[in-house]
Amino acid sequence: MRIGIDLGGSHIGVGLIDNGEILYKVEKDLQEDEKGTLKIIDLIKKILKTIIEQNELKKGKLDVIGIACPGVVENGIVRKSENLNIPEIDFKKELENDFKGIKIIVRNDTKCAALAEKEYGILKEYSNCAMLTIGTGIGGAIFYKGNLLEGRNSSAYELGHIIINKNGKKCSCGAKGCFEAYASIGSLKEEISNALKLDKRINGIDLVELIKKSDKNDISYKIFEEYIDNLCVGIASICNIFEPEAIALGGSIVYYKDLILEKLENKLKNSEYVFNKKELPKILMAKLNNDAGMIGATIL
Ligand SMILES: [Zn+2]
């Protein structure tokens, strides 16, 4: 048995997993006062102990605890996880005393989601493929000949920070003109709510409805067309470098499936952005959604 933890900016999900299947799950929204290094570690220990107790997992039955975490992960140490209020955290060191004999893995959350989609989900049949998690930001992962590519020290392949406009919009990473600043669902939400003077907390479902109802002369329609174009520019760069057979899109973009997929595929085909048009990838929507992070966290 394995336990996978998906640690997000506002939510934690912990699952007891056997062969990719979730047998038992605990989910909890994170309040502001529950964030910060010590509090997060205490909370994780408490949830882990409860799961072990309630499922009567005797010594030796649990062999892996995996953690999917936003931010940069370098040699198992999480750095730069700003939305968790964690400057740096070594989960392995923090947990190994309480959970002796259990292998502890820490990985970037998009890489975990990608591993889950590759092993059990929509990317199963493809050996050269990519995954983009598109929500508040954009995370990326690349598989080459079946293997997840990793950087020298860090998880790397931060596809959301490909620069698509050298003097462009400021990105959360500090740079200007990143793909994420133009093609995340966060940026789409911001553009439309600014233009229409809407509440910035507008939820995804309402935004999808608003775009669906808009016609060619509406500002929201124009913003959305521009959004698709930016999405296409970033994806084209990924195609030009890696020539993937398929690209899976996960994160809150899955709610926009009907609005995005066809337009994006047409644009990729008909634009001048892609160098080798004979090898255009299939664009797919992720299958495992919210469970992908915790499942992928436990894959060795
Ligand atoms: Zn950036």
C-alpha cells in the first residue's frame, strides 16, 4: 500500500492507494492560519497517522509515502512554494522519524499528475508526450521514450515560463512575458473580469457560461480568441522542441473543454507557429483530474 499526498495552495488531499486505485481518501481545505512550514508538517503527520490507524495498516504494509507539492523541488527539497507560505521544506527529514522504514518521495505536483496520466490515464498509450496543468498558473512535464524528463538538480521543464513576449506582462515568477502570464486560466479570468468590471472571484463555471453566450462583437469573445491564440503559441513551441505525439491538458482548463479543444487544434493546424506540421500532436484533456496528484505522488 502507498499513501499519496496532494498539497495545493488552498487544499490538501491524502489517499491510500493500491496499484493506482484510491481505497480511502481524506480531503481538507487549508485555512490561511494552517499554512507555514511547521503547521503543514503537523497537519500531514496527523492525517497520515489517522489513515494508518483507521485502515489498520500494520508495520510493513505501507511502503511509500509520496508528496506532490507546488513549486520547485530540488533533490527532494521543496523551494519557492510561495502560495503555501513555505520558503523551503525537507519533507523527508521531517517525516522519516515518525514513519521509519517507509520510502518518502517528494515531487513537483505537475510531474506527479503527469506520471499518473502516463501510467493510468489519458497518456497511457504514448511514449513521447507532454502534460500541461493549466489553472492559476501553468505547470509542465515531458516524457521522452516513456521516461519523465528531469533537470540536473531541480524538476525543471517549467513550460509555463517559456517567454512568448519579451516585453510582456509580468509573471508570478518575476520575469516578463511568460506563457503562464498569457495562457493560464488565472490570466483569462483576470482579463475578462477587468474588461467587464466583474468580481475577480468569479467562478470557473460562470466564466465558461459567459464565454459560451458571447458573440463575435463582445469583448469577452475577443479576449477568449486572443487567449486561444496565446495558448497556441506556447504549445507550438513545445511541439517545435519535443515533437510530442500527444499533449494532455489538466487543471481547471478541463472545464473549458468544449470551448477550447476544437479551436486550439484548428489554430495549431492553420497557423505558422509549428515547424513540422506533419507531426502535430493530439491535444487531449486529462482524465484523472483532482486525483492525479496523489496517485502520481506514489509512483516510483
Ligand atoms: Zn514566469
